Amino acid sequence: MIALILFRDNADDFLSQQKIADCKDKVLAYLAEEKDVRGYVPVKGWAHNVAHMADAINKLVKNPKLNKTFYS
């Protein structure tokens, strides 16, 4: 859902710059803590949380409210 909300903000500009910055911080913190990077878990099915976070980062990178120095 995070990536979808960010996608929509990129189109309609409804989140504040602070909310976008907070989201970036939380997404990066989550990735730093994530230990399970499996894409598929036998018996349980798909568990590709890292792929979902990559989608969110993709939308963050495209958001004009974030300073591009974060990505260098």
C-alpha cells in the first residue's frame, strides 16, 4: 500500500514534504532491520516484502518533495 499511496501523491500532491520525508526514513529503517529477504517461502507462499519496499523506494525517488542528494 505504501507504494500506491506514494504513486498517488506523485500524481496529485496531497502529502506534505514532511510526511514524504518521514516515509522515506521509515522505509529505509525497515529495510535496514529486515532479515528475511526470501521471495517465496515453501508452504506459506510469497513473502517478497523487500520487493514491495523497492516499489516504495522507486516512488520516493520520483517524488519532487525529496532532495535528490538522498540518492547520490
